[in-house]
Amino acid sequence: MNWKCQIFAAVLCAMTVSAMDLVKDGKPVSEIVVAENAPEGTLLAARDLQLHLEKISGAKLRIVTPDRVQAENRICIGESEATRKTGYRMPAFERSGYDIQVKGNLAVLTGPATRFKPLKPLYEKNLHPQSRLLSGGAESAFAEEDCGPMHAVSAFLEHLGVRFYAPYEDGTVIPHRKSVSVKDFRETKTAAFARRVYCGGAPDRDPESAMWFRRLKSGSSLKPAGVLPLAAVLKYGARPEWAAMDKKGNRLLTNDGCVFPRFTDRSFQLACAEHARRMFDANPEMKELELVLPSLRGTNDERDLETWLTKKVFPQPVNDDIMAAFYLAVAAEVRKTHPDRILICRTGFPLPEYRQKLTGSLKFQPKSQSVVVYAQQKGRDKYEKQIADLGDWFGKYPMQQREWWNEFGCAASPRQGFWFMHGLQQIRKAQRPLVSGVVIDAGFASDRLAEVPLTHLMYYVNSKLLWDPDLDLDALLDEYCRLWFGPAAAEMKTFLAYAENLASQQDRRSVSILNEKFRALDLDFGFELLAKAKAKTAPDTVYRRRIEDLEKAFAPLKTFFLQPSGTLITGKILPKKTVCDGDFSKYGKWFTVPGGTAERHTEFSLAFSEDRSRMFAAVRCYDPNMPKLEKAILRPDDPAIFRSEHVRIEFNPMGKNGYMAAVDCCGNFADGSADPDELAKNGCFLGWNGPKTRTWTKQFADRWEAEIAIDVNNCGKKPDYGDPWEICVIRCSGNEQPDAGKPARLGKRYPYRVAIPKVDSQNRPLTFYYERHEKLPGTPDESVYTVKRAAGPVDLSSPWDGKDWKNIPEIRMGWEMVNGRSSGFRPDARAKIQYDNQYIYVLYLVRDRYVRGTFKDDLNMVCLDSCMEFFIQPDKKGPYFNFECNCIGTLLLYEAIRQGTRLKMGPVTQEELREIKRFSTLPRDLSGEIEKPVTWRLGLQIPVSFFMKRAGVKLPLSGQVWYGNVYKCADWTSHPCWLTWKKIPAFHYPEGFGAFVFE
């Protein structure tokens, strides 16, 4: 190569590698420039850039205005005189975005930004003094600011290698080097979702998490949405014609003590519209206003309900009709003076009839979604169908989706990771054409983002997806594992994949012994993966600490499958119609919570309703400072209860996550559940029972007393002597300064075990051993049944006497097992059984009344419905299997072994359940109870391979003798009955089984 070519190559190389120096050899060689009157968001972005460049290099850059620039290299945050002199112009953005331009010795980091002033003073004075509508979560909207310069700074720092993976200690990955430079480049990006807001914390009390969400580029470039609590229009005691009435003419009250409005009243509609105009006029930048309904303690106005029923406006619930008409009326009035403004109303997915009346001035915010729903494919499919059905309207007026991520903030244990990043990406892709913004209620505990080791990754990934749903997620996770876990990256990538697979399985997501989701073996494998990952890291390193934080967060799972410890409490059984009335004489033994003093101690007693659907707790809380206790009326589930004096009852049903109920001296209560099934169904931790919880309280000179009834009907297996619940009754002391917002001091947890005796409210024995057995007329005395070999293929739907079944002998359930709840009604229940080399076929015929079929999901308590049961034991020394199937084909199946009075049971897998074919003549959507006479058939086709795998059965079956029984039950129908083929002391009593001889 000649010398001219060498010089040209050197110049070209220098041009290629030239870069703008920010820091050189640990010394600043650039300055951060902001406009003289820069908004607070831009100044915050400048300080954040300064902070992180100092963490990278040790050098602190100056923040200056354009007239004070000294350095040749400049980083301009936001537009200013310095950028205008260079001819820079920010691109036009349709929504939230940022622009980064690095060229020569100038870097410009900017983007569109919006600000607006607080609106709270406009209506604060109008609220009822006891109102709690302006909670921290609602107020967070007023602090919302979409700051393009901040987004640009975060993206610029990411370009330099910074990663904002988590808040708090060690949450940010910082590269360290003495010199920092950046090559010329241009990056202009628009967010896929214009509005990206995380609510729930208090920025003044937890600035670190608030700043972390800003670094994740959250915010909104939509003109911000204010909030109009309609209670603001209801000045206490004013305009009596606005008050809704019940059937007796009494005013309806909201859950926070305000008068509930009559939404059809024209003057009230006009008042709401005028109030909305005032808020719009006070802030011209605000283009959207959200209407917040007061929480209703009863129902709507009785006069309106009667009118609406007569009109039959649309074929949906009357209350929905009334509210839709109200929203439309207010929007129409506001549109007359403010045609460019939009009202947002929270409701369900509107029907087509309403969409025809909607215009751009009214936007529906569909029902809030729990993020847990997105974990499973069936949940994603359902949600995608809902928004797709609204495409004709939301395509024109994009909706705003509110999501509950509060399950990440549950204080109850055990905890589990909700990692389903790929499922979340599928949802964000589906939302993009129809959803303009996502508002997320994040999980906070004690004003601090909760469970950070378990949750930060989901927040991080979500924030990335809200900007770009099509990003390479696997590459993002690879980078995360490499930077966050260092030498343990491969092991932790395996751990995350394993956890995501568990979270996304197609069945119930409880940490539960009642399904195959999280078995003890699964947990052992998870902890084994963490141990292997930890072994790859050196002690006292940040990588080791991060893995140890995960181990600590998951630690409660290690004891989840163990029996609870503590004093055994036998809950007294109360009549089914018992209510909270302050009559403490109905309770049994009382217990004193350890740790109190003579003047300030707590006593409690527990009971259950006769139908096992409710748990009652009575407490006496002694306190010498009764006059000083804070007294306020709160709406149910108001978080303020946790800042005052209260008693908290925490209980863990077998195979389920934690449940909680709290009550204070004024009768205010909150209840919640950390169980994923409950969270998915109710949307948040504090959304479990709601109106089903009842309380009673009374205050005395030296104490306050409370009684609380908690609906536990769907909390899994009821506590019996074999599997009691763990329960804690905790006295929580209020703060001396409640307004500080700090939670009450939590008392020590002293665990108890609670069990339900197998008796009714009259102390008569129930269900296990029965009082007596009565033989039905015409019942043959049989103990042996011959199982015929099938002549050919068997059709379960074939008639009872059809060609497939007419030659098969029948079994009649001719013995009634009588107890204190027996109704005297005796259906005619029969069964036929046959087999071939592949299947065992069971067909039932029941001539019945009072038929109920409420359980739709397998492994539920189908015996409470109209149910047929086939218990079979291939070997007397081995397990038996209880095929319990309700009248609509829902199956409960356990593998069981009885050892004396102890019964050990475990469920089969979902895969095994799916292999059992079922047939029923009754529809799956059976609603209510069929009181009239009805004949129904039910069939099961059970693979022989199931018994080969579970019980070691070998072919051929011919000549084998198995043992079992057949039952008919209807525990919680209006006319309970229990019938059996072979007379036996109890259902789960294999010693009394009859014989099944295979032909």
C-alpha cells in the first residue's frame, strides 16, 4: 500500500471512531445544559444524568444554562437557546416519545412533555368530612407528568450500558470506566402506548420507586386525565331530591357515609356537568376527566328501578342501563361548551346498543383486569376476544385499560413469583391497536414497592413492552440474566423458564396440594436450581445477594406443605342463620393473645356456621386509653384501617394462599386474599369478600368489642382434625400521629390451629360416621358385583337399556346413611359397570328431585352437589380411588389410603383427569336447583392404564377381584341425602367395601 492510501485509511479510521467525550480519565470534559426556565421534569432528568455519569466515571458534570456554558462538549436536556442556535428542531410526535441526537460535540436529549396543576382544591372542600375517596392511589394521577427529556436521558444512559432493573439498593447495573464517550447517532422513538402510569405509592414517602418508574419511561403524553369524585357534587345535606331511596323511603348511603345520588335526576346530571366544566376551565391542558362513582352500600333508587324495568331499555342489568344513561347525559351537556374534552367512565365492556350512542366525548374504561389473568392462555384468549369484539368502537376511540398488579404487594405468605413475560407480550401485542393507555395499580406495602426480588423483572419487562411490544424478549431476558446474575446467568435463565412454565400451566394457579401446579417436588426442584446458581457466585458479591434475596422471598414455601403448629382451637358450630349481633354467649372457649398486659390485652373466640360457609371471630380488646382512639367511618377495604388500632385475623387454608380480615373499634373492616385464584377473580388483594363480610362493634370505658363474620365457602378444604387451618389473631396498635400515613404497629404473630368438629349446631355427629342406616324397600342384600366384559365398543350416551347396556346387571343404592341433616327425600339411584382391555365403563341412572350442579372445575367439592361416587380399590393392601362426579360431569378424584382413623389423600394430575371421558344428560350451565322430578344419566370412561400406573394393576383383568362401593349424595342441596350400595359406617371406610369380580 502506498503512502497516500495509508494516509487516506488513517483519516477514514479516525472519522469512523471519533466520538464525543463526556468524561476523560475521570475528569469532566462536557456540561449538561438546560433552559433558564426549564420545567421541573427537565431539571430532574438533568440531575439524573449527572448522577449516573458520576457513578460510571467518578466525575460530576456541571448543570448550566445556555449563557453559562464553558465546555466545548454539551449535553442539552430539553430544548433551549443552545439547541435553537444549532438549528435543531424536535420531530413532531403523535404521542409520548423521545429524540436523541449526538453529532459532533453536541448531544440533544429531548421529547414532548406535559404538565398540569393540581385540581384537588377545586372539590376538596365539597367532600363529606368522612370521605376517603381521595386516597393515595387517586391522588397519584395529579402528580403524573409525561416528560420526554426524562425518557431521552434514560434511553441515553441505557446506550451507555446502564440498566434500571430494580429500585432501591443494588437495583441498577452501572458499568465503571474512567472515560465516557459516545459516537454520533440519532434515535427517535414513539411509545406504542401513549399513557403508561404506575399508581399506588406515595412519591414523597418513597421517592426511589417513583424515580425508578420514571427511569423506566412511564408517564403519559395524552393530556392528563383528572378525577372527578361525584361525591364532590353531593355537598352533605344539600338538595334532598338528589338522594336515592330504598323501598321504605330511606336514603341510600354510600360506603363512605355520603348520600347516594339518584342518577336519573336531571338537576343532578346538570350539576355534575357543571362541575366537570369548572375542572376543565381551571386547567386548559387537561383534555380528559375521569368520573369516579361513589361506592354503593345498597342498590339504585327503587323508583328508577321500577321505571327501568317497565321500559326495558336494553337486555342487560337495570343498574347498568341507568349508569350508561347517566354518563351519556353528562357527556352531552359537557360537549355543548367543551366539544374537544373527553369524559372517562369506569364500567364493564359496553354492549353494542350503547356504542351506537357514544361519541368521541365519552370514553369507557372497561373493567379492570388482574394481571394474573394474562398468565394462562385461556385467560389471554378470553381477554383478547373481549377487546376484539369492541374493535368497531375502540378502533375509533381507543380505550384506556386499568390493570391490577396488587398481587405483587400482598403481605400474606407464602409468596410465589408471577413470571409470565411471554404471555404478557402476547397481551400487549393484542392491545396495541385498540388501547391507548395502560394504568397500573402497582403493589406497595408500607409505602414501599413490595416483594421487589420477586416482582422487579415483570415491571421492567412490562415497561419495555409498553414502548415496543415486538421487542426480542428472549434477547432481553438473556441480557438480564447475564448482567443481573453474572456467573450464574445460565442457571438463573433455567430457573426463570421453569417458573414461567409453572405460572402459565392450564389449570388453577394456587400454591396448592389440591392440584398439580406447585407440588412439593416442584418446589424442591426450584430451590435446587437456586442453590446451583448460588454455587456459581462468590460470597459477598452482588450476584450472590440477589439470589439469596430470591431464596428468602420463597422461603415460606418450604413449610407450606407441613401441618401448622400451635394450640389447637376447636371452633364452635353455630346455626346456619347466625348473624353478628354482639351476643358473645353463643361462643365457646376464649383465648388470650400472648404478649399483652393486664390493662391492654386481647381475647378471642372462633366459631363456624353449620353449613361451614362462614367463620365467626369475636374479640375483646382492652385499652386504658379508649377516649384517645381514632374514630372514623371508612368505606370497606379502605387502606386507612391499617393505620389505626385494629385486630387482624390471618388464616391459611390447606393448599391455599393467605387470607386476611381486619376490624377496628368503629366496625370498619377490610378483607383480602393473596391466593392467585382470588386475585384473578377479584382484581386485587383488598377485593376478596367485600359485601359478604359483616361486623358488629361496641365501645366501653375499658375496652372495645368486635364480632366479624367472614365468608370462607370458597377457601378450599374446610379445616378438620386431619388438616386444620393455621390462624393468627393479631392486635395492631395505631400510630400516635395517624395523619403521617404510617401503618399501625403489627403485633407478634402467635399461630394457632383451628379445626371444625364433625357435628351440627346441636352437637350431633355429622358425615363421617352416621347415626343409623335404613334399608330402602325392595333392596337386595348384595356384597358382590360381577363386572361384565363389554361385547364391543361402548357408547356412554347409549340409553340405560340400549344395546350397549341392556345385558349389564345393575347396582341399586338401597341403604340410606342417616344423620342430623338428612331430609327424608330418597332418590332412586342405580349404576352399571362393564370393562374391556382399555377402559372401565360406569353408567348411572338417577330418578331425582332437588338437583344441583354448581361446581364447573375439576377437583372441587362436587359432593356438595347432586353427585354419584364410585370408590374402587384394586388391592386391599393398596390405595383406593374416589371417583366423585356431580350431575353435570365435574370430577373429583384422589388417591387415598386409610390407616386407622387417619386418612391420607392426594389428588391425581390434570392430565389424568382429562383422560377420563364423561357424559351427562344435564347441561354444563345448570343454574339454580331443579326442584321438580327429573331423571338424569351420568357416565364415566376410565382408562385401565390409570390403575396400572397408580396401583400396579396387570392385564388381563379377567378373574381379578377388586373392592369398592357406589354412593349417591347431595350434601348441600335443599333436601340432603346419602345413599350407598354396600352398608358401611362412612364413605371413606375401605374395610367395609364390597367385591367387584371381573368376568
